[in-house]
Amino acid sequence: MQHKKLYIETYGCQMNFSDSEIVASIMAGDHYTMTEQAKDANVILINTCSIRDNAEQRVWKRLRELKSLKKKHSDVQIGVIGCMAERFKEAMLEMQPEVDFIAGPDAYRSLPELIAASTAGQQTANVMLSEEETYDDIQPVRLHSNGVSAFISIMRGCENFCAYCVVPFTRGKERSRNPQTILREATDLFNNGYREITLLGQNVNSYHWNQDDGTVIRFPQLISMVAAIDPLLRIRFTTSHPKDLSDDLIQAIAQHRNICRSIHLAVQSGSNRILQKMNRKYTREYYLERIHAIRTAIPDCAISTDIIAGFCDETEQDHQDTLSLMREVRFDYAFMFKYSERPDTIAAKKFDDNVPDEVKSRRLEEIIALQQELSLQSNKNDVGKVVEVLVEGNSRKSAAQIMGRDSRNKVVVFDSQELKTGDYADVRITRCTSATLIGDEL
Ligand code: 5AD
Ligand code: SF4
């Protein structure tokens, strides 16, 4: 049997990276092995993101580049998969003649047939969304892995319908994966030397699995079960919606030392008027109360967030409310974006994208500048403390330096001769930048 070569390029969120690992596994079943070089591949897959217009623009640009490769190697099959495939559907095949086939996020099992048809000269598409598909029987091929950290996808889809967001349209209905298959995958990873698992879902807090005996497993229970695999296995999770961040989850984190002290809780805006318009289903006061609950139960917990600047009708006062909320929470880290209108969303249908681009940019810059101050302050507060670091490898700057993360997901760099990837080390922090803690091994 001759092995064919597969090249995958992934854009977007961690869920997409996790999906590429599922795709690699499905393709391995059809006798494909991975290559790092697009030019050596028989099949090229571009796993795409639609979250903001600039994410899509990057993919269009990349597809134009691949056109010349296709001219040189006319037998290479190029497929677009993921959120853009779902959003544009068959129209994508017309827009990009060099695209041979497309597959949406729930159609990856059909990739071998799509590729067979396109090899026979037929452009093909499968963009059916599913209410059941969780790929739970598929063992992902770990791509670009450091051998220490891995993702496990525990649920798919989203039904929150935040007004700005395209995800409910590209990834379909919410569904949870069988917990037994999650536990098996986590145990296998641990036995293969992995020490950190991130449980992934668009909204992990609404995870629920109905068992045959009539009982329900929810996220706090699931994460506790994964944490019980071994104290040396660290557990992270992302992402949670503030409206579903329960006291039970906070308690589960507090009770397990190996569930990481790091919660990503996207706030999006600090203004109640904008939160309501965004259909976020919580208020600024509710969000601050959740932060208070986290800090009371888990005093050393890092809190990170997502913020959107310049949503429809956002006034200067709304923007100031976002800045003041940031100061009040003192986020350790944030992902910050300019609002980008997405076709089909509630906001695109009902509201005017009326904040001028230069105003969006200026507000975003102010948000980024403030976050940089907050991150630096948060890191300065760590100088003198001892943190437990999971070693991920050598630092980018020097082979004698080790890079890892502490439980709060802060990057820590220190000198060491003996430590290996996957070891734990206690490190005393001596200095910092806004992005990195630097210290000495104890
Ligand atoms: N424009 C800008 N940012 C967006 N996000 C989601 N949709 C949009 C959009 N249309 C951001 C949100 C979300 C993160 C994954 O991306 O902050 O939490
Ligand atoms: Fe991930 Fe959303 Fe981008 Fe799809 S659109 S890849 S779900 S971030």
C-alpha cells in the first residue's frame, strides 16, 4: 500500500487545532501520512476560521498563493474545511477554482470520499451540520505537539447566539461527548507522558451527559473525574460563558490542586447597555460578583478575558465602562479585538455597524495599553514568590534556559541543566516583563 501525503494548515481557535488532529486521524485511516511541506503533499487541507473578517482575508490570501502550487502540481487536491467552508458552502467552490472540495466541521468523516470524488475530477462538498457528531471514537493524531500538553474536545457547537458571533452558524447545535471516551483519551495521554490537558468546548460549563441510569454528568463532575486520573496531570479548560460559571465548578477547582488556577471568562464589554445588545445575558454587576466568588474560593486564581472594542452603538461612556471594569477586575491577560461585522449574525441583521473604524482602533489601543499595564502589575506582584512550573522545553532565546508555565498559565523562564520536558520544578521569581516571569530553580 503506497502512503499518500497530507498537509494541514490550521487557522483560528484551539477547537480548530483540535479538529485538525481529528482530521489527521481520519485521513490516517485512509493511508495518509503527514508532511510539513505543502509542495510534497497529495492533499492540502486548509482548516479555516470565520470569527472576524481579517481571519477570512488571511485564508483568501493563502488560497491565492496555493493557486501557483496547483499550477505546478496539477494533481494535488486542495480542500477547505472548517468554519469558512460552512459559512460559504458550495459557493466557495465557484469563488476559488483551485479549491477541489470543502467540508464543514461536522463532515470530517466523509473526507476520504470527498477526496476520492475530487481525484476523479469532480468538485465536491459536504457541509451538513449534525446534532450528534462528537468524533468520540476517533483517536486524534497529535500534531505539532510538545509531548506535554494536549487538547481534548469535550463538546461541540454553540447555541448562545451572542449578537456579534458567527459560531452558532458555522458549528451548529451544542452537543456533549460521552464522558467515558473523554476519560479514556485523557488516561492514554497521561500514560504516554502528557502532563497537561485542556478540555475544550465553545462553552464547557454547559457540558451535560445523560447517563443510562437517569443521572446527569455536568462539567464540575467531569473535570473532577479527569483530575482524579493522576495528581501529576494538570487540567485546564476553555472557554466558559459567565452566565454558566457555577459555584460547583469554582468548588471543583478549589478542591483539586491539579485543576489549574486559571479561568478564562470572556466579558466582551463593561457596559450593561452593550452587554444587553450583545445578547450576553448577564450584567456588569453579575460578572463582578462571579469574579468575587472566584477570588474568595481560589485566591491565587488568574483571570483572563476577551474584549470587543467598538460594537454597534458603543459610546465613549460605554468604552470608559469597559476600561473601568478592566481596572476593577485587574485581568492577568486578555485577548482584545475590534468589532468585525459577520454576515447572518443578529447584529448584522438588526444593528448598524456605526462606530467609525478609527474610533474602534483608538478604543482598542486604549484597551491594549491598559491591559499591558495590568499584566505587568500582575507579574510584578509575583516577584519573590515561588511557583510550580511544568517544563515545556527550552526557551526560544537560549538552549540553557527552560520555558514552562505555572498553574495560572503564566510563562516562566529559568536556567537549568537537568530538567526534561514534562518535569515539574519550583521556581522563585526574581524579575518579569509584562509577558514573562523570570526566576531561579529552587
Ligand atoms: N468581532 C470581533 N470579535 C469577535 N469575537 C467573536 N466574534 C467577534 C466579532 N464579530 C471575539 C469574542 C470572542 C472571541 C473568541 O472572539 O471576544 O470571545
Ligand atoms: Fe473557532 Fe469560531 Fe473561528 Fe470557527 S469561527 S474557527 S469556532 S474561532
